[in-house]
Amino acid sequence: MEERRTRKEKRQILAFREVDGFRIRPGFYDMNGATVMPDGVNFTVYSNGATGIVLNLFYHDETKPFARIPFPQEYRIGKVYSMFVFGLNIENMEYAYQVDGPWEPENGLLFDRTKILLDPYAKAVAGQRIWGDKTGPEDVYHARVVRSDFDWKHVPFPKTAMSDTIIYEMHVRSFTRHPSSGVKAPGTFAGIMEKIDYLKSLGVTAIELMPVFEFDETLNRRVFEGRELLEFWGYNTVSFFAPNTSYASTTEYNHEGDELKSLIRLLKMNDMEVILDVVFNHTAEGNEHGPVISFKGFDNNIYYMLTPDGKYYNFSGTGNTMNCNHPMVQEMIVQCLRYWVTEFHVDGFRFDLASILGRNQDGSPMDNPPLLQRLAYDPILGDVKLIAEAWDAGGMYQVGSFPAWKRWAEWNGKYRDELRSYLKGDLWCAPDAVRRIIGSPDLYDSGYAGYDSSVNFLTCHDGFTLYDLYSYNHKHNELNGWGGTDGADDNRSWNCGTEGRTEDEYINDLRFRMMRNAITVLMCSRGTPMILAGDEFANSQYGNNNAYCQDNEISWLDWTLLEQNKEYFEFYRNVISFRKKHPAIRRNLKPAVCGYPFMSVHGADGNMMHITGEARLIAVRFAGYRSGTGQDDIVYLVINAHWEKAEITLPPVKGSGMWQMIIDTGAEDGVYYRKSGRPVTGRWQMKPRSVCVFTALYIAENLHRN
């Protein structure tokens, strides 16, 4: 017995070591990143090609480590290095790694033991707390250890059905950065919290945040015509697991992310979900001329798609492309998304340039991309919304064909393009416009259930705002400093007669009518509508359709417009409310007792269920029976895209029902929305370039008797 006890004690002694004044032992190999525990911190990293890894410990804001602890080779299992360090005080500590291995650029191997590398699983990045001010040496990043003790107060996930969701896309900083926002913490997560009542009154059900993963806004910093230009949008990711510290209004040492968690908790308490715009298609490391921050130094030939000579494929348009379907990269992405769901209670993700996630290591498209399938069936992600931007900068366009496994929705770029065209008067687009309004059944093989796949939008961060869509024929990106060569040329916009702002009352009235048309059609289309922050009060970017670098009045929402355009804002929120009141628009109900089909398409004559190829006027009827109400829900949307007025004949009303006009965007009396409705019999005169919406609630009992 004594001999066995001695052997056990010897094994325990051998398990512990002391290096640079710290006691260490083998760590927990399935806990990636740095994890605080009662007696110290567990550090776990992996590299396929490394021959050795050193942990560097720094005091806060120091560049010279106070300790360097190499991972003993016996602390490595497979390709994973794990070490538990006792007695660390995380309150004043930062960490980073040095990774040794072969330097063979022609083979994609860039190991350099002199480089200080950021942990790929870092939960917080040091040195970027103040917006626009990156402390420390260029391209050198440290991480901090984060405590996970946030109190969610048992607030549940809303789990809003996709068909009932209304998405509001916003940029954290631009939403409240303008002095007119009136918040105490402009440009931060806390600033958004001060606007919760506003968002709730607008009626949206989900907030889609543009990138909040840690990024370096000072990357590619430059000055053009006296303006400082930054990487404002945040699409160059530095760390996938860490929230952007400069979006917090206060210092959050070792509690990075708590302010974002507080925002998410408050939104959930007000029945709003949070969707994150995530960027896994590329990183801030760029091509062979870009910085070495993390992934290049750990496993450059695994994390990135490389050409045969070791250069970078560039399907993202930003210098590099992540090798998303490699098993190691897959694992990181899955663990990342799980982390944001479990630790931050995120409700969904929108994947930037998602077609890249379906490319093979050589860049070729895959029939059944393992990453996309894995995300579709992952149990932790089982209830979250997965939304793909189904194209990339390499020319792959997959709207309607993105590998979905009945789990993925798509940004419907065809909805944007074809509705923009028709609404501005391209009458030959009428058949296309109709297909988009009824849920794009030609794109989504679930037929009229296509609304589960189609995220409909007319504007987003990338392109014109809604006001600019009807104020500019051409992009005006001169202040971006690229000679007007950046940004999309295919905008399908119309300036209504004058380029830019004008005092002409007729043109301004026409622009607001066109905007009313746009939001009405969007909210009366089958699919999930998405709107751009600021469109509801006619915010402008002065014709800039690619304001990615503009941290100024070009991008910041001007909240004075909310009061200035109050009438338009009220119309906007009423149309959102109208959509919520009429489930027949959003999904197939039980068949209508009156006998109408779920959806039907009409022209000027509502008795006819077809349209011509170049229809000046199109109409769509939605119908269904509301269970438990004894009523059918009937909505009739009519669009006159022509510059002349047009008379329409409404479809027949069965039983004792009667049509009532709710929305008339061209109303001469200025009453564009009527909550109680205006009775209409038989015919209606449509104003030029206008949209009308009629409803008829049939009493089912009366229909049965008739």
C-alpha cells in the first residue's frame, strides 16, 4: 500500500512543473481558448504544422511579457496543446502566443517564432477599447481572459417564426453617433439601449447588427480631402469570438461583452430578437502583403485558400478567403456560433458572402458543402435563424440555389433588383415583380411556402438608402477616395427629375410617394421583410452607395429627420403594423371560406387572374381563414407603376363583405393610411405611380348561410 501511494505521489509530482515562476500542469484539451478556473487559467490551442508553442503573459498595456511559458511536448495530444497555469491574476493580465515551425511561403507555411500571435479563440482583444485609437505596436494583438457570470434573469428566446419576423438592419456606431440622437452614450451598445422604446414603437421584431466581432477600424486608415477614413463597417474580422470592445461605453476588463449582453437581454425583454452579421469568408490579415495577426501564424495553409504557389485566392474581394470546409476551420466556425448562442443568447446569423462557405479548398463550388450541412443540423443551432448572402465576389451567385437543407434562408437579391426596377417604371419587369411579391416560388422549391427562404429587401447597408434610391440616378462615392470606381453601378434608382436634394416641392412629394410605395409593397410581400435603419425617416447618405469608410455625417443617422418627416414615419410604422394584423400576407392559413385561393395575380381588371408582359398595373390578392375568429382575411395589393392614373376593377366580394381601402400612397388629401378603412365599391381610380391596399374581412358564418 505504501509503495503504491509513493508511486501515485510521484506521478502527481511529474504532472506539475514550475516555469518562469508559475506552476503548470497538463490542461483540458477540449476547452479551446483561455478559460478561468478556481486555481488558475486553462490555455488550449491547436496547430497542425507547429513544432512548438510558447505562451506569453503580459501586464495590462505592456509590450514585454512578464512570463514566457513554452508548452512542454508532453502537454501536446495530437495537434492540441493544453496547459493549466496556477495562480494567475486575470485582472491585470493579457496573453498571446508565439508559434514555431517551418518557414516555406511557397508551400503556404508562415511559421515565425518571433511573431506575437492572437489566440484564434480569444474571447476579448486588448488595446482597442477607444474607437479609432489602437494602442501597442502595429499588427500585435493581445487577448484577455473573460469571466462568464452574466445574469440573464431567465429571459427566454422569443423564437419568432421566420414568416412573422421583420428585420431591422443597423450599424452599432452609426445608429446613435450623430449628436441629434440625444443619447448619453452615442455610438455604443448602450446607445442602442436608449432607443429600445423607439424600436419597439416602430414594430420590428429582430435587430440585425452589422459586424460586432472584434475588428480594427484603423486598418487601412487614410486621409482624403481632409477626412479621416476608417474601416467603419467592420467587415475585416480580427477575432471571431470577441465582441468589439470600442462599441462598449465603459471599460469592461475581464467582462468584455457584458454591455452587448445587456442590450440583447433588454431587446428580448421587449420581444425583439438579435441577428448578427457574421464574416467567415475572410479576415483582417489580407493577402501576402497583409499583417500577420493570428491565423497566418498558426496554420496559414489550413485557414486560407491558397494557390499552388502559396498565394491567396480572393473570392471575398478583400485579399484572402477562408478555407471554411477544412475540418479544423469548420470546427472553429461551429464552436464560434455555438459560443454566441450559448454565451450571448443570439437568435440568428446573417452570413456575409455566404457562397464562399460552399467552396472547396481550391475555390471550386461543392455540391453538398459539409460546413453548411453541419450548421443546418447542429443541435445547439437548431432554433437559430441562418440567413445567407447567397453570392460572393468571385462570381458565384446562388440566390434560389443555395444549399439549404430546409434550414437556410437567403437575402433575396432578385427581390431587391426586380422590385426596384418595376417600382421606378420598368414595366417589362411586371412578371418578375409579381413572382417576388408572392414569395419567389420560381426560386424556392417549397412553392408558396417560399417565404421561409426569402428575406425580401429593397435597401441594406450596401447600396443606396431608400431616400437616396429616389434622389440619385448615379452613385456619388467621390469622398471615398477611389475616384468613384468603388460601389455598385447597377442601382436601379431614379432621382425623380433632379439629382440630389432640391427645393422643388413636386419632386420632393414624388420622392416621398415612391418611398411610401416601396415600404408598402415590401410589407405586403410574402417572405421576411428587412429594412435599413433610418429609412423610416428618410435618412440620406448623400448618394454614397458604399459608405464603408465614412465615420461621419455620411453614415451617421440624422435623427432631426425623424421630426422633420414625422408624417412619413407614422405611415411607415402603420404599414409595419398592417402586416402584423394580416397573417394572410405572411403565410398560408386554412383555405378561405369565400373560396379565394391563398394568392392570386390580377391586372387592372380584378375579375381576370393574369397580367400582360409589360403591365402598367399589377395586383396580388392574399386570402385565408383565420382560425378561431370566424373570419376570412383578404388583402388586395395594387401597384400602378405608370406615370398616368389608371382605373381598376376590384374582384367580386362574396357574401356580405365589402372592400375597404386602407392604404393609398397617392391620396390627394394626404391621408395615406386609414386604420378604420374607407368603403369602396367596384371601381377605384389609381393615382400615377401609386400603391393601394384594400381589405375585406368576410364573416365565415354568413358565407356558409349564403
